[in-house]
Amino acid sequence: MKNIHFIGIGGISMSGIAELLLSEGYRVSGSDARRSAITERLEELGAVIGYPQKADNIPEDTDTVVVTAAIHEDNPELMEAKRRGLDIRTRADFLGNVMKEYGTPVAVAGTHGKTTTTAMISEILLDAKMDPTISIGGVLRDIGGNFRVGGRDYFVMEACEYTNSYHSFYPRIGIILNVEPDHLDFFKDIDDIRHSFHRYGENIPEDGVLIINKDIEGFDAVAGGLKCRVVTFGGDDSADYHAENIIYDDFARPSFDVCHKGTARRITLGVCGSHNVTNALSAIAAADELCIEEEHILRGLKNFTGTDRRFEVKGTLKGFTIIDDYAHHPTEIRATLNTALKYPHRELWVVFQSHTYTRTKALMEEFADALTLADHVICAEIYAARETDNLGISGETLAEKIREKGTDCYYFPTFEEIKKFIRETLLDKDLLITMGAGDVVKIGDELLREG
């Protein structure tokens, strides 16, 4: 029996692969910087996990070591694995090999919207009782986490473009939601990003299908010349799937007609916003490719109310509502705030925590423009993630740019200062959104807990 060791086993994707291997009888070990709910669950399932990362965490009988792009060359466990001559695999390569064991792998790619769309497709398959294996970049409530071990027929997964990791995936149904500038600490420019997504499409076999947004700028550079069949979705009737007659209920949840081959079906979503109409079109196209009956598509999409940190209503404090959202790209911010404008509120407040210095500097103007959709903005300090500050910018730099555009904006370097300001300033029926891919979610959680 093989022993697989995961360096950074508590990560959202690594933990899912580890859980799958445990279910199949493999011996699994791993390490992480600290104990978490994810690592505790894996320990309950039989994994042996060490804290923090150090060379002797790797068992003597280890066959393969799996690492992520976040692991540096000086990591003590990686250095030990190399010293011992162990088989070392990247997370993406390892997961790509796992995918090949499934009849129909479905992979969802795009600059944004991946988690929600993967969840939509998963909910449809679950409603149809197709027993999918699921790997998702967020917590899907109906499976109680980010991974579901199912049968061998269907594997639905989120495919991230960062470091070209999705080039290791070979889906039979591939989806591209959008292609925009992001991860510019890795990609050179938008042309490099388009080439990367085209390369992802090249992995789809000739008898497979790419489902792609026809509204992507530079569409032909992404979808042209592929050997697989191409199905499009988008905003007008030139796409294979498009939406008409969109209306919203009092909480910004859309209903619309999805038009395909001269027929129309009325769809009602359980999530908010016009951007989710687009996400749903791709999910419907994928479900049609899988020959899923209409009743399951309708029910799956209506019953899906979102994953954690995607326009997630956290609660109410002193009459104002707190919502949390993962948006960390200008397009995502616009989508979230346009949704919020349709949601009941007096004035719209946003606490925004930008994610990484390189992204903030490269898209500074776009961030500021998007955030002016709010009535008031509070900028937190930039979440560094994998970077160090060597670009001479901060959350205050972004706040100054937003103020220049005429929007009321504040900057506080600590969460405690932000919470104090919120308690003293927000009024009954205001709407507060904590926004970003870092730890800004703590602000809303702590406000509600502390009262």
C-alpha cells in the first residue's frame, strides 16, 4: 500500500485530494503550519499530520510527495524529499493523473466565477443523483466542505490558471468563463493569459467539448484552432446559449429565459446578480452535454444558494446588514456591487482588502473605478499572501485614488480601527460588504460575535 505525503495538506485543494486517497485505502501523511478544522477532519479520517513543517514529518516509507506552487525550494520537507530521492509531484500534476481515472472529467476555468459555476454544476449533478466526485475552491454547504468523494463516472472540478496549473488537467468537458488581466506576478500580459487559456483548451480531446463565453475579448485567440467541439454562451443571440427577459426579485435573485436552438426555458436562480446569469448559462450548457433532464437543471440551480464567501449574508448588527464576498478583481467587484445595488439598503458601505501588491499596483485604476459604485469605501491594508511589499504601495494608496474620483473613502491600517469606525458610523438599514480574498471576512464575523 502506497504512502502519499502532502506538504501543506491543509490547503483547500490539497486536502480534497488527500481525502479522496484516504477513501481509496491509501496511507496519507502531511504537514501544515498549524492545526485547522480541515486538518483535524483529515486526521479523523486516518491521515498522520505534523505541525509545523519539518523534515522528520515525512514517514520513512513514503512513496510520493505532493507539493503546491506556494512551497518554496528552501522548505525543509521539500529539501528532505529531494535528499532522499523521493518521487515529487506538483499538486496539479497529481490531480491531473487522478482525473484520468474518471469517465467524464468536467473542469471550470476562468479569471473569475470558477467556484460558483463549479458549485452550480455540482448541484445539478447531485439533484440528478449522478454521484459526482467534486473538487471546489470554496465550501459548498450541501457537501459540507470543498470536496466530495463520489463514483468514478463524473469528476467536477475548479481549474485555476495561476502558474498554468490547469495545463495538467485533461477534461472531457472544459469551461472558460472569462479571460481578463490577473496574476500579473506570473503572466506577462493579456496575450500571455489568452495563450494560457488556449493551451488549456488544447487538452480537451477531439470527442470532448469546450464551453466558452463568446463575449471574451480576443475570443479567437483563445478558442480558435482547437480540435474539440466548441459551444458558446454569452449576452446575445449569436451565442449558442444566451439569456433573455431577465428580472430580479427583491433580493436581486434573477429569473430569465435561457435560449438555445430556438427553444427557451425559464430559469430561476437561488443566488444574486447578473453575473450569475452568465455563470448559469455555462452550467446549463454543461448539463445539456451530460444529457441531464430539465427538471434537475431547474431544481439544482434554484436550490443552490451560494458557497461560503460569495455574497454570503452573515447577519445583522444594530440594524445594518453584513455581507461577505470573495471578490478580489475589478470585474468581480463591479459584479458584486451591482448586485448589492439591487439589494435592500439605505447606503452601501464596502470594506475592501486588496489581495497582493502586484495585483493592486497593476490594476489600481480599475480597482478605484469599480469601488466608486459604493456610497462609502473603507480600505484595509493590502493582504500580502505570497508576496512582500517592495512596490511602495499600501491600502492608503488605493484610498487616495478612490477619493480623487469623488467617492467617500477611509483608510485604517488595522482591523480593530475598522471595526471601531463601523460601530460608530453605520446606521439602521445600511448595507456593509466585507470584500477581498484575504482575511477581511474576520471583520464581519468579529463584529457580529462581539455585538
